[in-house]
Amino acid sequence: MTGLLDTRFFRVYIIPGAVFQSVMVGGGYGTGREIVEFFTRYGFFGGLLGLGVAFVALATVLALTYEFARLHRVYDYRNFFKCLLGRFWVAFEILMVFQFLIVLAVMASASGNILRDNFGVPYAVGLLVMLAVVGVLTFYGRELIARTLTYWSFFLYAVFITFFILVMSRFGDGFFEQAARTGVVDGWAGSGLKYALYNVAGAPLLLYVARSFETRREAVTSGIVAGVIAVVPALLFQVAFFTAWPDVLDQAIPVYWLMSAAGMTVLLVVYSVMLFGTFIETGAGLLQGINERLDAWLIERRGTGLSSRAHAVIAVSAIIVSSILSLWGITNLIASGYGTMAWGFLIVYLVPIVTIGFWRIRQARPA
């Protein structure tokens, strides 16, 4: 597998999407509640239409982002937005730091809770495991993180597909009649767009995966493939949830609920391990983006970036700070601001990349 990941095909067309999907899972569809909120409650076909909107939005923004980064040779979000927004680049950083702390706080808290609730491991031990693994990953840098997130993406897909097959085999008898009765509920388009907007906001932190692109065709195709990789698990969940509709709409954690109802004890344990690992991968992937930004800034100022040890220290320190914030209840306090932040990212990232970014890409000669 290591040799396969080293091939140009994987580095260009698979690894960027796999890294994006691994980072996206925690907030995108890890518990299944996200899919219910953004898609399932709009009916079966309404949810599918919403997923179509989400795919088009994700693929378009990722393709433009990858090509803009390749064209200007900027692989950290600071330089990316300096090229895109000029002096207003700092607006993205303000939003990103705010969301970054929230996401890390949620990831750290959830990691500790998963081990405690499912395996009886003390909360502090779960947090220490997360600190240790993230510290090691960030110490060795982007190469190890990209490989690890890619491997993890394969594991995620294996678990999601297994879940889908088992649910459909046990509860799928009346699926078609049930799905057909739900119709299409208004609001699916806006919901699909909001889902894409919320999840794609972290893409500029993952620009280190775009270093292998040499042509416009590679960058754009990779963005489209990344959109497919990101949306397929959500599609599997959307279909599986309609084997238990409408009861699934009221479940706080639909995936766990369905697994328990089907007696999938072993898969429930595997899924818990997968989520724990995914929260770690999300933290490591985003923290690597922060380290890339700091390195690029320091290289401009003094000609050299941070040491591997400094990368690890920054990552661990950020998780500790975020964990403390979550204990103070700040996550619940500002969770209601997620919608406002989504509109903020629309203004400082999505609108500029599909207007200014697209125009500059069109003006440049394709490689």
C-alpha cells in the first residue's frame, strides 16, 4: 500500500480527497445527526437533491481552491488569502481561529467521551491518547499526516459500507415504499448549500495536499474527485436512514441507534474506535494547516520554519487550551454562532474564490 500511495495517480487524485474526507467526518457525518438535519428531514428525494447541491458546491470550491493554490504556488492559508483578498486576508484568519478553537474543543471532548462511555476508559486517559497521537503526527509533519489520513479514509469507507450493507439487509424490505411516501420537502437546496459551506470552510488549511499538482487538469479533477469522496458516505447514510423513517428523525445519534436496533454489537465497537480515531485525524489535519501557515511566515522573515519539536508542542498546546475551554462551557456558549460563521466564510472565502479566484484562473494560461 505504501508503494501505491507514492504513485503520482494517488498523490494527485486520491490523497487530497482522502485527507479532506478524513478531516470532514467529525463534523460532517460522524454521528449521522448531521445527515438527518441537513438532508433526511427533507424527505428521501429532497435529501438526494440536497446532496446533489452539496456535491456541486463542494466540488466547485475545492477545484477552484486547488487550482488557485497551484497557479500561485501558495500552500498555506495565509499566503493563499493574501493572493485572493489582498490586505483583507486577515478576515479569514479571524474566522478560522474562532472555528479552529471550537472544533478542537469539540474533538478533544468527544474523544475523551467516546472511550469513557463505550470502553470505560477514564476521560483524562482518552484526552492523553489524543494528545500523544496528534503530537507524534505533527512532529513528523505533512507526509506522515497525509499518509495516515489517507489510510484512515480507506478504513472509514470500509466501516460505512459495512454499516450500509447490514442495515439494508436487515431493515430494507419496505425501503422503497417508505422512501416514496416522504416526497420532497421545501428547503433542500439551501440546506445542501449550508452543509457544503460549513464543511468546505476548512479546505484552505489542507492546502499542503495540493503540492503535487502540475497542471490545471490535475487540480480541477482532483477537486471534483474530492467532492465525490466526501459526499458518498453521506449518500449511504441518507439511504440507510429511510429504513427506519420517521423514527430516525428524533434520534440524537442515529447511527448508534440503528446499530443497536439491529444488534450490531461488534460494528458498534468498531464504529466507536473509528470515531475516536477520526477526531484525532481531524485535529491533526487542521493543526498541520496551522503549522504550514506559521512555517511560511517564518520562512519569509528568517529563512527557516519551525522545528519538528515546535510543531508538536504547538499542536499539543492548542488541544490543551481547547480542552480547558470546553470544560468552561464555551463550546455550548458559542455553538449558536456556527450559522453566523458559515455566512462569514461565505463572504470571505466562497464568494471571492468563485468570483475573483475564477476570474484570475481564467486570465492565466492553463498549464
